[in-house]
Amino acid sequence: MENTRAIIFVSGKSSKMKSKRPRFLHKICGKTVIGWVIDSVKESGINKLALVLENESKQFMEHLGDKFVCMEQKGPSSAIADADIENLFGNWDGTLLIVNGDIPLIKAETLKRIVSCHKKENCAATIAALTISSGAGYEKVLKDDSGTISEIVEQKGIFDDQSINTSIICINRNVLKESCNEGYNNLTGTINGLIKRGKRVGTFALDNSGEVLAVDDRVKLQAAYETLRKRIIHKAMLSGVTVLNPSNTYIDAGVEIGMDTVIYPGTILEGSTIIGEDCIIGPDSRIISSKIGSNAEINKSVVLNSSVGDNTKVGPFAYIRPESDVGSDVKIGDFVEIKKSKIGNKTKISHLSYVGDAEVGENVNIGCGAVFVNYNGKVKNKTVVGDNSFIGCNVNLVAPVEVKADAYVAAGSTITEEVPENALAIARQRQVVKENWVIEKGIKSKDK
């Protein structure tokens, strides 16, 4: 929005959250409370914004880094001087949008409409988001019989049923400058001064007052989570994703899902996860910050910070741990764990195996119960298995070790040395049979 700047107030420490972390930094669907507000402001078309921090500035600066212009505010959350505007935005004159940082449900289109209404009505200030609140420290807006704002009263204690949360305000920079010159040191005083001088102070009624739900305890955090979760899933379905049971599906804001993918109940998709087209995800699967190719299937499994290629099937009950790269047309079966390993295309690890710190080539078969023994008590070591190799059931590959391409390892072997290309490795004790041993020991079932 042309010639419009925004300030987001990050103030008001809430003991009701019962947390060591500031309420603004609690996460909802993968994004912090303040992050949702910041993104809505930016998506509304305002590309210059600043944060005014009253409490716990150090934690916010550690979280935000140098992404935003920030100013520490020592006084009340509504107090801001014209000099502060000068420091934040330089020599600028236009419309200032002031938003509380604890309303993650506010939509970008709502903010855009508020600013547009403020400019269209040629108001000196516009108060938006007039909603009933049960907290303390907001302002109460009083109106006369004609509906015109007559006064704003700061509330110090617990509100009655007519308390008003003024969490979004538009005000013109020149108006703020004049008010500061006249001695008003906060927004409440500024707006009251405008009313007394006969200046036009408008109001903006929200279509959905729930958009300004102030998150200051765990109950409201969950309420905000539920609303945003529904928005995310609704958007996914409109983009061509089938979600079989939206009430039992959980998708973070940063997740991308391709067309014609089906999400089964109990699925949790978190972080920066990207899922291709025509996939089947779930039921009861959790994927965090991972990339899943097209036509893949993740069934009752966990994938963490890894990649899975096209046409690959994972699960049920598989565990893909961080930094793993599973190729295309791969089978990762039930109760298989992959840790920090690269698995080549068309390889099959069908069941009950552990593959850790390994590089497995293409078209390899790893039998049931195979274990890549990667830890010697001090360090993790690497195992390399070449293309087209066959690892039999119950094989231990003791790292560091390499099985060359087209080699076979017999079932039950413990491999500690390199297996050459095209070779068969057998590393097990020769079978010994002692005839009549059971009878001699007197342990035959009829003797018990």
C-alpha cells in the first residue's frame, strides 16, 4: 500500500501463558505468534514495517536477527513519540498502521481494507478491531447516542462486559506529530485530543471479530491454532489436495503439497516439508522439513529432515532419521530405520533392518534383520554397499567396511573386511551337529 508504514507492538508480558518463552514467540502451525502478524502486514502490501519492543527485547532480537527495524520501548505499549517514527522510518509522511503483535489470526486482506477505509473516509485516525476482551490493559471506547466516538478510556483493572480491545489503529503521521507537539504521549491521549478538536476519528467493524483474538494464555493459543490449522487445510484442498479427515490432519504453514496427493487421517506435516503430486501420505505419519517426491507413499511412518524420491514406498512403521537421502523406486519396509544414509534408486530394504551412516548403491537388496554396525563406542563409521549387491538376512556390516558392486553376503554373516566385486562373502562359524545330544542331557520333552 503506497505511502503506508506499519508498527507492530510487541509488549505486555503475560504471566497467564505459564512459560519461560514470551507469548509472542510461541508457535502456531510452525510459525510464531508475532510471525503470523508480520506476514499478514507484509502480505497486505506494506513493505516497510518496524517492531516496537517493550519486554524481553533480547529474546526477540535473537529470534528475529537483523530482519526488521526494531526499537525498544520503555513506557506503556501505546506510547510512541514522533521522534520514534523519525528514527524508524526517516523523514516520511503518510499513513501509519499500528498493530498489536499478539493477534495471529488477523488476515492481510483485513488490514488492507482497514487502511483503504481510513484513506477513503479521510480520517485523522481510524480505530479498528473493536472487540470484547476479558483482559486488562486495553482501552474502552465510548460512543454517544449517534454512534460517534466520544472518548477512549484506559482500563487498568479487570474489564466488564463492555470492554473494547483496540488492537489495530490507523493514524496519519502529521496528526501524530501535531499531537506530540501538544503534549499527548500515547495513542489514547492522541485520539481523545483529536475528538476534542473535532477531527474525524473513524471506526472499522470487522466481519469476524475472532481475527483479533489476543493470544495471552494456552487456551487462546490452542483456539488460534485450531483456526489457522483449518485455514491451511482449506487452502490445501482448494489447490487440489484430498484431505480425507480435516479434523484429524495437522499441516504447518510452510508445507507445500502437490496436486492429487491424498492425505490420510492422523498425518502431521511440519516445517518446510514439500510433497509432490499423486502421493499417499498416512495414515498416522509424521513428516518434518523433508522433501517427498511424486507418486510416493508414506504409510504409518516418520520422516525427519530428509528426502524421499519419486515412486518410493515407505512403511508401515519405518523411521527415516535426519540427513537421509532415499532415492526413487525404493522400498523401505516395516520396522526399517534409516539414519544419515544415502539409498540408491530401486534398492529394497523390506523389513526389520537398521541402516546408519551408509552409502547404499542402486538396485541393492538388503535382507531382513540386517544391521549396519556404525558405532564403536567412540565414533560413527561409514559403510559403503555397491550397486546390485545382495545383503542376506541377519547380516552385520561392521563399519568402516565396503561391499563392492555385484557382491553377495551370505545370511548370518558378520562382515569386517572388504567384499570384492562379484564375490560371495561367508563369515559365520561352520555348523556342528551333535547326534542324540538332547537324549544324553535328559531334556527330551517326555522326560520333563
